[in-house]
Amino acid sequence: MKPRIAVLGCGYWGSNHIRTLKALGALHAVSDTNRARAEGFASEQDCLAIEPDQLFVRDDIDAIIMALPPQFHADLAVRAVENGKDVLVEKPIALTVADAERSVQAAKDNKRVFMVGHVLRFHPA
């Protein structure tokens, strides 16, 4: 079964994730504080538009990609993993070391995947 992934944040970078997930058959939902923007993407990509607060508690979402301003990363990542979601957060992981550590610890405590979307363009692998 393919993972059911939601994208939180339908701006420039979020739209890249949306298109890629759709091509992979893993896009389940989109969400944005701008409801019209989320509904537009949902209509174009044939997926659900969900209010941001609902992403964390729905059983039909396995993972959340967070393409948000960095000041929101830590609190929302912690909330997601505490609700059983795997998380990919766009860089930077957080604005402070303490927030980064809090996010990582929450993922460990809840046995969830937590990763940062780093670009490895020049990585030799």
C-alpha cells in the first residue's frame, strides 16, 4: 500500500511536492491557511483539501510534508509525530537548536520518521 501523504503549505515549494507526490501516486491531501489556494490544488490534482488543524488527527493520513515558514516547523512537527504522522520538514529544521532537538526527540519518543528536505545536488552518492 502506498503511503497517504499530505502537503501542508501550498506555496512555491509546497507546489513542487504536490506535483511530485501526484506523479508517484502518493498525494492524498493538501492544506494551506489560504483555503482557496488549497482547494485550487486539490481540484487540479484530484485530492482532498483539508484544514491545517485536521491534518494531525485524521486516520487517513500517514505522513505530512511541511513546506512552511521556518518559525512554524518545530511546533507543527512535534504535533504531527505525537499524532502518529511521519514528517518531512523543509529546511531549516528549526530556528533554534533547542527547537530542532525538541523535534528530533519527539520523533524518537513516538517512533516516527522525521526528516529534513536537504538538497544534495553535489553529494557523490
